[in-house]
Amino acid sequence: MNKHLQQVRDFHRKFAIKQPGDGEIGHLSDMDIVMRQALLLDCGSETFKAIASGDLIKILAGLVDLSFNALAAIACRGDEVVSVSANWRQDGSVLSVMRVLSEKINLCTSGETVHYSGLYAICAHLSQRFVNADFDEAFQIVHQHLMSGRGDAERLDLSPALFE
């Protein structure tokens, strides 16, 4: 099982967010899909604003938030992450990043695990290739922060996850 998905499941258990038990398959209702899409669009918007400002830490935070929310949808379905390729052609343009993220977010309107997995995969890929960061370390930092329950009371520092 994907360790990041397990961490999202642990977060759901701690904060009593409804999800199927281990080995059970759930279903996302139309309203669940709409709410998940709203969250992804908000995270996407913040990520695009960070890209526009050139703030690598905020870009990384946005990518981790997008991936966390994609995994949350998978957890709420009771599914596992599907192996998908993450294709992004580095052409020196931030528009290519915006396009690939927009496309992956839009595909999630299907509510299908494969599309949430695709968004997760591209976020991990862009964290490494576009931001030059350790995606796993950034995800760990965000997860620990969320599990602490401090929320916005404490500023989150992802700079240790950036490669020099």
C-alpha cells in the first residue's frame, strides 16, 4: 500500500472523517465528488498563484495539498492508489505546469480513483522536477503538521524539503 495514502487514512481516523474500513470498498456520492472538486480547485488556485509569484515553498505546499486531497478522495472510496505515469514535458514555461495540473484536476470530476491517482502522481513528479524538492519529505512535514492539530496557528515550513 502507498505510505502516503496510509497517512491520509490515519489522519481521517484521528479526526473522525468518514471512510470505509480496511478492505471495504466505499462510494463517493455526487455531492462528495462536487465537494472534493471544490477542494481541488481551491488548492489548484493557490498553487497557480504561488507559481505566478515564483515562491517555491508555496508551490511545493500547493502540490502537497493537491496530492493530499487526491489521496483523501481515494481513501474515502476505500481504494488504493493506481500506478499511472506522470507526463510533463519540461519546456521552460510555467504554462505547461498550469496546463498539466488543470487537466489532472479537471479529470477528477469523474470521481474515479485512476484520475485522483494521476493528480497525485503529477504532483509528486512536479515537486521533484519543477520545484526541485523532496516530495516525500514535504508530505511528511505536512502530515505531521496536520496530525498535530495546530492548523493555521503555526506557520508550516517546507524549506527543509527543498534541494539546494
